[in-house]
Amino acid sequence: MNRTAILVDGAFFLARYRKVYGERDAGDARAVAKTVFSMALEHLKAVDRPRESLYRIFFYDCPPLEKSLVKPVSGDSIDFGRTGAAAFRRELHDQLRRQRKMALRLGRLSERGEWQLKRNAYQQLRDGSLHWDDLGDEHFEPDMRQTQVDMKIGIDIAALTYKKLVDQIILIAGDADFIPAAKLARYEGIDFILDPMWQGIAPDLHEHIDGLQSVCPRPF
């Protein structure tokens, strides 16, 4: 039987979830986890494969920030481990572990103990709708980077390919970091499909995939 593996870049998925599923509660971890699974089934329908052809869903993410930092303007302390965002992430990971055919792959969160301007605050400063003297704690966010996530995606694509566990890989992601792994998979005969959840992709990405397919509602 033909087998399909579905790989999900968690940070990308959650960012797009708020845009394409605007009517849903983005803070409901159980609903978000179920959406991941239902999207996988929709992909199987789109490629005319039965549910039994699903090899596994791989969800890549990082644990939430759990440390305390001093806010950049007020000087107050905030324990990020007690924030709603951290609680949601922990609950989401727990719900994903409960889903059938789901493998949760966690990288690491690399933070430098510093703050950076949020993107929308930077844009407001540029267009003059926000002034430097008006900056507050709400305009900043911790300077964090995901590490090992792209590496884990690449390793799993290579393993699925060389061990001949699947003949088709569907990747839900939005950047070009996957290109080397996609080239390898396609060279070995894997049908490689990209789902950017209706986000535009660079024109040159098309030459590195076998198809472009989004199954979530299209945002307007």
C-alpha cells in the first residue's frame, strides 16, 4: 500500500491558523490539535488516498519559554512560564500526543535574555503612527529563536526516504529551509507536496516540489 507522511512546521501552522480559521478560538488547544489531524485527512482526500495510507503526522515545535525576565520599559518582572501563551503551548503538546498517528518533535528555544521590538511596532515607528517616547512594554517581545526544528524536519525526511517508509511526503510550511531535504526526497522518487496554507511562496520554490496543495479555508 502507498504511504503518505505529513510534516507540520508548528510555528508556521499556528501563525497561519489565526488567519485561515479566524472564526475559531486560537487559544483552544484541543481544537487546534484536532485541526492538525483533520487537515491531514483532507490532504489524503485531495490526493485520492484512503485514511489507511496515512503513515504518520509529524508536528515540529519548541517548548514554551519558562523563565522570568525584567520588562524593558517598566522594569517589572514577568514569569513567562505562567503566561497564557505558555499554558496553551503545554496543553497543545499534550493534546497532540493524544492524537492518533501523531509524532511530536520538539526542538529547543534559544533566547538571549534580551528584548526586541515587535514587527508591528517597528512598522508604526517607520510610518510615524508611533513615537519613540510612546514605547511601552507591550511593544517589545523576548528575542527568541527556534533551534533544531529545521534539522529534525530534514532528518525525518531523509529517514522516511532512505528507509522507503513512504512514497509521498506532504510538508505544511512556508519558507525555503526545506529545499535541500526536498531535493533529496525527490531524487529518490518521493512525491513531495508543499502546503503553505494559502500563503504565497517564492516562484523558484516550484522547481523543488512536485505539487502545491492547500486544504484549509482560503483567507480573504
